[in-house]
Amino acid sequence: MEDEVRPVTALFADIVGSTALGERLLPEEVKALVGECMTRLSGAVEEFGGTVQAYQGDGICALFGVPAAHADDPERAARAALRILEIAGSYSEDIRAAWGIDRFNVRVGINSGPAGVGTVGMAAPQAVALGDMTNVAARLEAVAEPGTVLVGDGTARLLERRFVLEERGPLAVKGRARPVRAWRLLHARPTDQSGTTTPTVGRDGELERLRNALAELARGRGQIVLLSGEDGLGKSRLVAELTRDAGEVTRLEGHCPSYGGDALYRPFVEILREWLGVAEGDAEIAVRTKARARLGTLLGAQLDALMPSFARLLGIKTESDVPVDVEVAYAEWILALARRRPVLLVVEDLQWADAATRELAERLLALTEREALMLVFSFAAATPSEATRLRLAVLGEYSHRASELTLAPLADEAADAVARTFLPGVDAATTAALVSRAAGNPFYLEELLRAVVEGSVVDRRRTWTLTVGSAELMPPALESLLLARIDRLPEGARRLVQVAAVVGRSFPVRVLETAVDTDDLDGDLTTLLRAEVVREVRRYPELECAFPHALLQQAALSTLTAGRRRELYGRVAAAFEEVYDASPDDHLERLAHYYAQAEDRVKTIEYLERAARRHDALGAPEQAARLREHARG
Ligand SMILES: Nc1ncnc2c1ncn2[C@@H]1O[C@H](COP(=O)(O)OP(=O)(O)O)[C@@H](O)[C@H]1O
Ligand SMILES: [Mg+2]
């Protein structure tokens, strides 16, 4: 593994009060108890896709975003932390009941930021992430009250839309001149608070098709809608518009979380629980009572045979030995609902679904032939997933009931309108610059605007500065999202995309062939094209590809260490010289740029000088003077 610089979220959790156990228990008993607790804390980390980096005494250090970034690493860490409090809470109750010791608890610190990531050690090399952000995370953990989670300031800002946080006083941190601000993480917000108050623009065609499907549903005709589009293009927004307009229907909505965990049928369980009115943490007896009552009213005598399957889905025990068939039971339930009145069932983000979820979704397709059921599946389609399999099943057998909506980037005028309603105060030039940088993706645009408001942006050198309108504007939430797309690529393609990003936003493939030594450039390039990380621009006179937007190119560059960056620019410069040996004059400034990035002063000046002479010859003295100026500076 190459050394890299990447955004990482660190979580430190430490058990407190384990020494008090030592007074009452044998050492091996303490070890068994604390050990088991730590294993379960690690389990919580892994459930949300983190990795435990180290065990220290009776604490753990975990990382989110290593080896691969997820769009929502801070959120994953926050959810893991809340789970950790839950686990420690039940341990502490047991320990109090058994030995009367009541100080057993856990405290947690979370912080995000750039870290140097790589391997250390010879015999058994281990991945590490090092950076100031981990020190702060450890410090936050150390000062957190037992039973609480403290979060760093930047991380809190990334979490505030989905979690409730409470400010704590500034804390002194070793090695830091200024105290850091800290926040206590309380709990998740019930629903995402991100703005749905602004009007939806530029999607008239899509909304009309969705409304047509609803009109068909009202006539009792089953419908299937496939809604696909890259993250942030507005799938959830359209779903919200659709459910709002749906009228007299039963609305059911489930989501596939990106951290799949090990619970099968996640979105379908969410739908069932919501319909039953079962809340997180309800006691088993309450769940069973509600399920029996509500499902019994709907299903009547059928319930006895189906109850064990519903129990399995709800995670409660049953005594009955009736065989369980979750898919049959779920389908019967939906059918019974649809017989009462039309049902609109939405499953979002199916690209994260497990196979069982997809199979159940597939089973529901047939119901659209029988009752007034409208199924809406949203997903990002760039990489093969259970969602793309489901899509094939829909198009293969149910095309007579299916509509497929593939969201394209917003047109410039629409994006402009989003910017103006989201943030009226920004001047026209900045808005235009941000609109072009967001390339029609409203989520990118909102993040860029938010970054301008907050006045704090991570630039390429990763210092917190305000660079309004700068070409390097890259808010942290956006960086994680884009990096996650790149990290999902297989290793070969991921390396290739880094070199491509060094060549430029658009790049001749011949240069890559020369700069990269790989046996499967074609295969890797095809992977990139399929994942829509790059696009084909032209095939003649030679194959040229490009990143769909500069943000993605920048994200691909962002993990390179300074040393690796110099090396790659040097390689690309040499490859360019070789490929365009016959016509170097067309590329002099580009070569000067590469050599400047490679920190090869001599070559940089040589190419700037040649470029200046060329401008002289072409009768453009100002250009020439500018280049000579550049060469001196
Ligand atoms: N057509 C639109 N007009 C205005 N805002 C939009 C539009 N589409 C999306 N948005 C906003 O952009 C952000 C991302 O949209 P979202 O629906 O969450 O995308 P997705 O579900 O495809 O990832 C949200 O804040 C959403 O409100
Ligand atoms: Mg969404």
C-alpha cells in the first residue's frame, strides 16, 4: 500500500471503572468480563464499517475511512459511538446487579481530519493513520464524562444535520496553542433536516412522469418506477415530491443504509416497523402485542401461519414451529394492504441492498399484476449491485408496467436557480463559478455554497482557509463523497485514475499507456468508464477521456502524498515528451506545468522559455512576457 493522505474519522473508546472490578473479582474474571465488553465494542465499530486499529489497556482506537473512504464516515463513527454507549450501559446494569459496582462505564471521543495513511512494521506490517486529528480524538475521549461522547468542532459541523449536539466549553489539547471546541453527541435526529423548503427546479419532465404513474395507480393499475442517478442528483427529492402528491394511498418507505451491517431485509423491516408503530428500543412484548393486533386486523385467520415470519423480520421470538417464509408473509401483507387502498412503496438507495433484500423486492414485482401497488426503487447505477440486477428483472419481465427515470445533471439555469434560492446573498460571479464547478449536481452545489457561508474550506494543502470562488474549493463532506467513489474502484483502476488526474481534467489515453506500467490498461479504463468516473471525449484522431467534473479529478489527486505527486508529475511529463515527440510545440506550457509540479526547476524554465519564444514567433509578445515573468518567479 502506497502512503496516502486521506480524510479519516478516529474514534477512541475507553472503559472506565474496570479497576473497581479488581477489588471484587479474580484477575481472570476481570479479564473475561472486560475482554468480552471490548469485543462487543469492536463489534459495534465493525457493524458501521470501521476498523479497530489498536487495543490499548481497556480501550480501543478505531478508524473510519481507512482503507477506503465512505461518503458518510463521520456519521458512521457517530452511530457506532451511540451503539457503544448502549452496549456499555447494559454491561454496567449487569455489573451493578451482580456485584453492586456502579462505576463501570465507557467514554468516547470522535474527531475527523486529514491523516497520513500507510503501513508500518517489517514482519507483520500494519496499516496506520497518523495525524493531529487522532491526538485530538484521544484527548476528547480522555476528558469526556463517563457515558458520553465528545466530538471535535469540524466533525460536529458535518454531523449537525443528522444528529443533535450540545456545545461544551473549549478544551486545552497537548501540543496545541489554542484550545479546541468540543461538542457532546446526544442522539440521531429522527429525520434528515436538510432543506426541502426550497422549490424543486429543472425536473418538470421527471415529475410529470411520476405523476402519470400515480394517476395510473389511482385507476388501480400496478406500477414500477426505476429512479436512478448519481449521488446528490435529487432522487430523494423527487421521492419526497411524489409521496407528497400521492393523495389517498398507503405510503411505505424504506432505505438501504450504506453500512449494511448484518441485518437482512433492512428497508423492508423499516417499512414494517414504521407501519406497526414500533420504535427503536421497544420491549419485545410491546412489539409482539402491536404486531399481533395490527396484523391480525388486516390478515385475520391468515395471521397464525404468517406470524413466525413476521417475528423473524422484527427480531422477536416465537414458540410456534410453523415454517418461516419471510418473502411469502411480506407479499401477503402488501397484498392485503393494497386490497384496502392503493399502496405506494418506495425503497431508496438499493445500490446498498443485500441479496435477500433484492430477492424480496423481486418477489413483490409480481404483485403489481394483481393489485393497486406502485413500487419505486431508487439507486445509483454506476457500479454493478443488487440494484442493477433488480433493474434487469424489471425491464425483462415487467416492462409493460415499468417507467425508468435516469436523472441527468441539472441544466445551468436550473442550477443557478437552486443557488439563488439556497443562498440569495452570493454575488453573480461567485454563483456562476460554483454552478460550473458543481456540474449540475445540486448536492455538490449546496455543499459548495455552504462552504462559502461557513467561510472554511479545505484547500489542497489542507489548511482551513476561505477561498471563495477559488478553483480549489473542496468542502469536506464533498471530498468524502467523491473519494468514496474512487475508493470503490478495484486497485488497478484506482491507480490509473490517479495518473489520469495528474495528466489533467481531460487526458489522451496514449499518455497513460506510456506513463503507467500495467498489463491491463484497457480493462482498467473500461472499469473507469463503466463507473462513470471518466468519460470518453473523442476517439479520433486519438482516444481522449475526461473527468465529468473538476471536483472528481481533484478528489483523485487529493490522497497523493507530496512525494508521490512529484514522482507522478515527473512520469507524466516524460510520457508526454515521448508521445508528442513529433509536435512538442503544441504542448510547451503544459509540459512546463508538469515539470513545475514535479519540482524540476531546470526543465520548467526550459519549457517556459521555449513557449515564450514560440509566442514571440507567433506575434504575441504579451504572452511571451508573461511566460518569462513566470520563469523568473
Ligand atoms: N431539482 C432540485 N431543485 C432543488 N434542489 C434540489 C433538486 N434536486 C435535489 N436538490 C437538493 O439537492 C440535495 C441532494 O438531493 P437528494 O435528493 O438528496 O439526492 P440523491 O437522493 O439523489 O442523493 C438535497 O438537498 C436536495 O434538496
Ligand atoms: Mg438519496
